[in-house]
Amino acid sequence: MPTIAVKTLGCKVNQYDTEAMLELFEKAGYESVPFEAEADVYLVNTCTVTGTGDSKSLKLIRRLNREHPQSAIIAAGCLTQRAPEKLKLPGVRLLVGVQRRGEVVELLKQAIRENRLIDATAPLENASFENLSVSRHEGKTRATMKIQEGCNRYCSYCIIPYVRGPVRSMPLCAVEKEAARLRENGYKEIVVTGIHLASYGLDTGESLLDALKIVSGSAERIRLGSLEPRVANDGFARALSQIPGICDQFHLSLQSGCDETLRRMNRRYTAEEYLSACESLRRYFPSCAITTDVIVGFPGETDEAFEESCAFVRRARLARLHVFPYSRRSGTVADKLPTQVPEEVKKLRCEKLIAIGNTLEEAYVKETVGQIRNVLLETPAPDGSAEGHLENYVRCRVRAQAGEIKRVRIVSAQDTLTYGEIIE
């Protein structure tokens, strides 16, 4: 039986795409083995969001060929789509970008049969939604469901619209079928995700709310991927609150708390509009966790602008921050801006904002003490109990078996971990 090992670099959507391709190989008779093991085929799903993603992808493929010269390497994903010429390296037999992933097994067979490298990257102008699916998810409790691909926003720092292409949405009939399949496989929670989830339905005339209503028919809990502030208005939040099973944790993209920086980023909202979105979500989900991403060191970000961002995340009472230094991407508008921030300044700003984020997260977790919530228990804990996540994605440990949803009262918190008692 031939063997395959896979590695994902980058985001959760990339992880989904990797698992979908792996399942296609397994259905074709391949055995999945750990990435550190000897394998006949290695599949690397690349990332190009940052320069670090590029570097890691290239280094990994070169190492694979050096350590496993007889193995076939597949380079897939965003860097492959953006710069296929860079990945025509020794050992690479197949290049597949963000399309034709459903053909990956047949394409590799062709490359091996013809003893050549096949470049199967394809132009994105007329791309359609590629309905990949994943039936097995780690932990057997939470499943990811990708319903949207591509982005039309063109933020000035972001390469993703160029490598993922225009917005494409999973048809509602396919959403219903996929959600039902996940329910039949025993999953308690479905994470609905996409490259720019808020754009779901722009190409089909549907809406994200339409898709979520359908998913709710099959899921005990629904967790959303990243949202945009202008989408999360009062009407959206009210309608969302009426859909059964919606988890009250919302990842609301920020990137900067300074209006001038947001304008140069082409983010299309102000800090006050972001705050209004937070207020709308809290109006209908009173104890919700609002998490976010922040980029530090964007071209032209002064010390004053950075401090404005720091003050804003405190004011918005965010529950968790993901902090990233700005990374130049050739081909984007921001790459041409003259006022680039030195790397050492970015590093110091990252450290400061991460510390603020840690303080905010611990404060939010402490606020959950005394609340009655549901916990999806995912993994056994060392002390014989089980650990999982509350609806707000705060970790919770309870005396119970993994794989169940339990109603609990939160009795204490330590750092970012809470402890609950089951309410019968």
C-alpha cells in the first residue's frame, strides 16, 4: 500500500483543504503516515500571507527532497498559486494551487506515469467553488465546514485576493448536505469558515444568515469564522441571535485601532464603526467573547498611531488578540508605501500589544466565573476529568467524559482555564 504524509502551513482554511486532499488519497488506497516518517508521497500545503510563510514553505520542500530523494512531493496552496516557478524544485512532481485540488490523485498518477513535473495551477478569473469535503476531524467533537472561497476586498497589505481569487460560495443545497453528513458522523459543533466568510453569497444572491439557518438544522453548536465590522450591524446581530446553537464567540477583524492607519490599509471602516459592531453583538449576546487580529508596524504607523491602537483595544474590551508584525508582500499597494517601519520597532510593538492582549484575555476569563454555560468536552485531562471549550471558546475543565456537551456552572478560573461543576 503506498503511503502519504501531509503538512499544512498557514490558516485553518488551509488545514481544511489539506484534510480534504488527504481523504482523496486515502480513498484511492494510500495509507496516511506521520510527516516525520518515510512516505512515498509528501503533500505540502503552502502559505504566502507573510514572507515567513514563503520561507517556511520553500525550506520544507527542499528539506524533504534532501531527506527523501525517492519520494514524490506535491506543492499545493497559496504560494504555489502565486509563484509556481519558485516551487519547481527537485523532487516536486505536482503543483496544484487553489483549484483542481479535487483532481490531486489523478494528477499525481499522471506525473509519475509520465515521469515529469505537472504544473496544474490555473487562472482564477473564472474559478468556481470547489466542493471539497472532510469527513474526519481531530477530536471527533468539532468539525470545520468551509462554505466560502476567495476575497474581493483588496486591503492594501493583503496578497490573499490575488492568490485565492474572487468570491465563490458553496450552494445552499450543498451546505445542507454537508451539515447533515457531519451530524451523521457524530459531530457536536460545526465551525463555519471561509477566506472572507462575510462575503458568502455575493456571487449567488444568498446570505451568510441563510447558510447558518440551514447548518443549525444539523448542529448542536455553530461557531463562526472571521467577520467584518460592517457586516456585524444591529440587524445582523439580532438575526444571528435567533438562530439556534450560535456560539457567542465572534472573531471581528480589526487590524488597527487608528483611523488613519485603517484608511491606508483600505479597511473601509473606522474605529468607531468597529466599536459599534462590538456593541451590536453584545446587545444580543451579552457575555460574548470578541476576538481579533491586529497588525503592528504598518507603513506610516507612528508611535502615536500605535498608542492609539493600544488604547482602542482596551476600550473595546476585546477577549483575545492575535498580533502580527506587518509583512511586505510584493504586488500589494502597501509594499510601495515609502514609510516602512523598522523591524526592531515592529518587534517591540508586538511585545507590548501581546502583553495587553494577555491581560484582556485573563480579565475576560475571570468574568465567566459564576456563569452557567455549556461546555463541549473534547479531550481527557491529566487529572481524570475532561477539558473542552465553552460557547465563548474559553477553556473549561469538568469531572466528566470527553465527547459530551454538559451544562456547567463556572466556579473558578486560573489564567485562561476555567473549572466547572455539572448542573444535572
